[in-house]
Amino acid sequence: MADLHQILFNMHILYSLALGIWAAYMASKQQAISGHYWGAIVTYALLAGATLLVGAVLLLSGLQPRSGRIVVYVLYMLWLAIIMPGLFSLMSGRDDMRAALAYALLAIFNFTTSLSMMERELTGPWITPV
């Protein structure tokens, strides 16, 4: 199960980067955000939610990240799961160039946040506390 969590989290990192590049490209071309991008945002939220769910199962089974900072892990994962749909809500569904730029910045921020989580061992390896 810990391997599944790591795979999902790695997918999340790469997906965040891809969303950031895609939105930055749309903003640079002054294009409106397409329906495909909105679908990718939904996929992003589902991926982050699935990663959090697997992490919750690991926590409930008695494992924890090596860093031991469970609350920080849960808060970060909740952030990553709700912020992109939250930005959609805050922007009232805008799809112009400025919205694309906002999504690009947020996706790149989430990418760097996720890398930071991995570096600080918030996402694993999962161990049994002593």
C-alpha cells in the first residue's frame, strides 16, 4: 500500500507540472481555458484525493511517514486536493488569459510544494512508530 501511495504521489507531482505548463502556454497565447483543461482539473483533484485516501488507510493501519509529522501531511494533502477546484470557485469559472495565468501559477506552486513534501519525507517512507 505504501508503494501505491508513492506512485500516486509521483503522478500528482508530474501532473501538477503538466497542468502548470499547459496553463502557462494558454496564457502566453492569450487563449481561453478549454473544456479539456477543466477535465484535467477534475482529474487532478481526484488524483490528490485518492492519494490522501491511500495515506489515510496507511495512517489507520498504524503506519506513519518517517518524519512523524502526520498533521502536516494531512493538511498539505487536503490543500492539494481542494485548492484547484477552490480556485475555480473563487474565480467564478472565469476562463480568460488571467485565469489561465492564475492556474499556471497555482499548479507550479503545487508542484514545488509536493516536491518539498517528498524532500522532507512527509510522503514516505512509511514506517511503524516505535
